[in-house]
Amino acid sequence: MLIVENGSHYAEVLSGIVKQAGHWPQVVDTGREVLETIASETSPTLVLLGLDLLGISGEDVMNAIKRSPEWNKVFILAISEDREMVRKHEELG
């Protein structure tokens, strides 16, 4: 599992919840780190993706994941405080 959140408290909270469930997530805080992870590692089963990232947007990261032959089957759970942004991504699939 990969947690992508821009260094906020949410990454710590999500990581703690996931660890309590018996999993050990990898946590990154920038879109660039996700792109590096996509290029160098095998795909996780789940990506918790914060859409409000610095540098490279969560939307761009999501598109990069979908284009990657090894990662395009990964389940992505998009998270954001911006309800309109989440609604837009739900409509896009």
C-alpha cells in the first residue's frame, strides 16, 4: 500500500490506521516521489492518493499511474478536503 499526502497530519493518521490493521504502508508526500516510485518499484494493491499535492498534482499522478503498464490495475482511493475535486474524479472514474 502506498499513501500519498503532502506532508500533512493526514498521512500520519492514515498510516497509523493502516498499521493498526496489520499493514505496513509506504508513505510519500510529493507527486514527484510517486512518479519515482512508479518507475522503480512493483505496484502496490492500493494507493491512497491525496489530490492536493505540491509540485505535481494528484490528477497528474493518477494519470501517470493509469498509463503505467505495471501500475494501471492498482486501485486508487483519492482523498481531498475539496469535495468538488473529489466529485470530479469520481465522475472520471
